[in-house]
Amino acid sequence: MLGCSAFINVPIRASGLLKTKSSSRRSAGGIAHDFNNMIGVILGYSELIKPKLSPNDPLLQEVNEIEMAANRSRDTARQLLAF
């Protein structure tokens, strides 16, 4: 009887682990989605600022760097959302 109890208990623990992993994925997906939204705001503001800067303004290079970093972050967030 003790063997049966242990055998039945293993699937219950495994089921609980699967529920925990599924919950973690949903939570990570929500965070990645929110992060992606914030990146969209950063990219939007960089697009608004760039036309206001002259081609030789030193801030233009800084805005370009911000834009490139945001694009890399957006790609990472998309990978997390796909996971």
C-alpha cells in the first residue's frame, strides 16, 4: 500500500510543477509585453526628436544610439514573447 501511495503522489507533484512553469511563462510574457510597450514609447520619442536636430548636432548621435539600443531590446522582448 505504501508503494501505491508514493506512485500516485509523483504525478500530482509533476502536475504542480507544470502549473508553476505555465504560470511563470504567462508572467514572463506579461512582463515582456509591458517592456515592449515601453520600448515603443522610447522609439516614438526618438523619432520625434531626430527631425528637430541638425545633421551635425552632437545630440543626433546620442539619439541614434538610444534608438539602436531600443531596437535591440525590442528584438529581445520579441524573443521572450515567442518563448
